[in-house]
Amino acid sequence: MTIYHELPEKGVVSMCVAINKAAGIDESLLPKKPEERKLNPWNYMSMWLGDGVNLGNMTLGGSLVVAGTAMMNIYQTLAAAFIAIAIISVIFSLNDSFGYKTGIPYVMQLRMSFGAKGSIISSLLRGIPAIVWYGFQSWIGATALNEILKIVAGIDQQFMCFIVMQAVQIVLSFFGFKAIKWVESIISVVIMLALLYVFYILLSQHSAEIVSTWVDAEGTWGIEFFGFIMAFMGNYAAIFLSAADYSRELEPGISHGKRGLLYFCPIALAYGTVLCIGAMLASVTGISNPAKAIPMVVNNPSISVFISAFIVMGAIAVNMVANIVPPTYVTVLLTKVHYRVAVVITGVLAVCSCPWILVQDSSAMGLTYFILIYSAFLGPIVAILLIEYYILRKQEIDITTIYSSEESMPGYNKAAILAMFLGAIAAFLEVKLAWCLGFFIGGIAYYFLMKYTSLGAGFRTDI
């Protein structure tokens, strides 16, 4: 067995190329060599800043205000956000180590624990939510684009705007992280400036409504508080699950602790800002959809066009990071098509997710529960990957065996499948704490099933 602790050498990658050609796997799933990595620390933080300026996250903030009553006040909201972001950053930096050291994407990482065929199940649990969010973000962006057309040309064609958004994102995504690097670096800064302007407008002109509805609300520190932390984490559960897809693009030589800060700082700045703005907008307008609420607060048509334009760019920035690359890798793995063809397929599936239903105010609570439910499965998968990499394998990986054909490696790891479902069942016992319960029960179950049963015997020796 050949063991690798750090970045793969060219000879290892060459062997993987030969194996992949025989197995029909696209080259986009090969380990990244050091010279192929495109992101420096600034690019990496910009990527997460752009992703954090997420209109879905802003909608989550808006969902705190229901029928003019805030479920949590500002102090409870910020406390929940800080706890969630701290946990997110720790898990991100732990799970990104595999991709950072080996250059292997998430869909191939799954083979290490779930097997060649078992990885299909777990990869779909990452890909499907991403496609739903892809459509959701595109529709929000299309709403803002439609607002621009109504102001400038008197045209009201939101579905047409949605199709245009999809076409632009598909073309940009053809270039992978080359495009992401520049799009995120520019948009992340500009969109934050635009949102800070909205923040200023809200404070200067609507502070009384915000204070009475949200700041001074009684709120709760009970189950709803912890449920909001779980919902908050649920927005990132799918992303830090596939941390390897991002860390494999980060330049080498950055310590584990510094990588943790590359997550915490931009996520805290971006997510904290949009969450507060979402709650403030809902307090003032009673609307949880920020693309519709912002034009109501900013009455100047020119400023409305400016703000809407950056909502459009923000939606594109979020999708390119969180919602296009991971499901595209899943599509490549399942269909054996080339990367660009998979990009198109992923874009079409996002249209089929019917995001125009998800963005309705009546769907806000349902959207929150959707996050909580799918994260019930994602929590156990993260735990399984961490237990596998750090405890069972002690960070020692045979890269070439992971890239073996389906015929030459085990198909399913019964221990991983069972642990995932045990974690999910535990999560469903209390949906508002789904991710946390699933993570701990799934991880504990996997460790004991691998150590003390024969269910995962083949995976203790074959990989």
C-alpha cells in the first residue's frame, strides 16, 4: 500500500489518470497538483465572503419575523450566529484537510468511507440540496433583474430574467475556479458596500420599527434558539461537507489554524451582515424576500437599480461557489460526461426545482424545515468522513486505490450506510436539532461499527 500524507506527486496523478481512463472518469475529478491550484488566501476569503452575502441567508434572517412578531431578539440572533459560525469554521477546517493535502474532490473522498457504489448515495445527498439552492438563488437574482427592467424599460418578464441568469451562470461555470477567482474577488467587496448602504438606510430611516419589532422583542433562549443555530448551520452543512472541493484549489503552505481563519473571518462578516439586514427588512416591510423588500425601503429609482444590480451579482457569486461546482462533480461521477456538459445538466435541473414556489412568503418556514431535514443526513456524513480520516486512518491515504475502478474496490461499506441512517433517524427525533444529533450519533455509530463489527471489514484493509 502506498501512503500519502501531503500533496500528491506527478507520478501519482499520472497513475490516477490511467486508472480514470479505464474507468471512464473525467479528468476534472483527478487530484489537483500544487501548480494547478488557483486560489491564494485573499481569493479564498473573497470566495467565502461572496458566498456569505447570500440572499437565502438574508431570507433566513427575515424568517425570524412572522406576522410582525420577532421569534428572537437581536441579542439572541447574534449569539446564535456567533455559535454557529464558530462551529462551522472548526468543522470546515477539519474536513478541508483531506482535499488540501491530497487534491481529491469530495465525490472521490466519499469512496474512502462509503465505497464505489455507496458513494453515489451520499454524493446525491450533497448534490440535490445544492441544485435546489442553485435555482432558489437564481430566482432571487432574477427578481432583482426584473426590478431593473421595470424601472429602466417598463418590462416585467421575471421568468425570462431567470432563464438569462441561468445562461450567464452556465457560461461562467464552464471555466471553473478560474472564473470563480475573479468573480468572487470583485463582487464580494462591491456587494458588501451595497448592503452596508442598505444597512445605513434602515438604521437612519426605520430605526423605530426595527427596535420595537426586533431589538426589544422578548424572544427566547429555548429550543427555538438552538433550532435557529441548527438552521444556520444547515445553510452551510452541505458546503462544509464538500470542503475538499474548495481546499483542493487553495495554494499549498497554509497551516491548519490559518485555514480556519480563512473561513471564520469572511463568514462572520458576510453572514452577520445579511442576517441582520434580513431581520431588519422583515421588521420594516413584513416581507421575507429581500429582493422585493429592498426596493420598498430604498425609494430612489436610481439607487434601487444599483442595489438590484448587486443582488443579481450576489446571486451569481453564491451559486458559483456553493451550488454549481459540487453538484457538477456529482453529475460527472454519475453520468461519466465531461465537466462542461455536466455544468449544463446541473443548470437545467436547477430550473426544474421550481424556485418560484420556494421564494413565496408562505414557504419561508417550509424552507427552514427543508434545511433542517436534509442536514439530518449531512451531519452523519461529515462525522463519518472525519472519523475515517482522523481516527481510523490517522490521515494516511492510498490515493491510487481511491481511484480504482468499481470492479476492483468494495461497492458498499455497510457500516457507513447504517451509521448514516442511524444518525438521520436520531436527527428526525428532534428536527430543530437535526444536524447536531445526526452528527454525534452518526459519528459514534460509525466508529463502533468499524471497530467492533464485521460490517466494514473490507474497508479496513482495501483502501
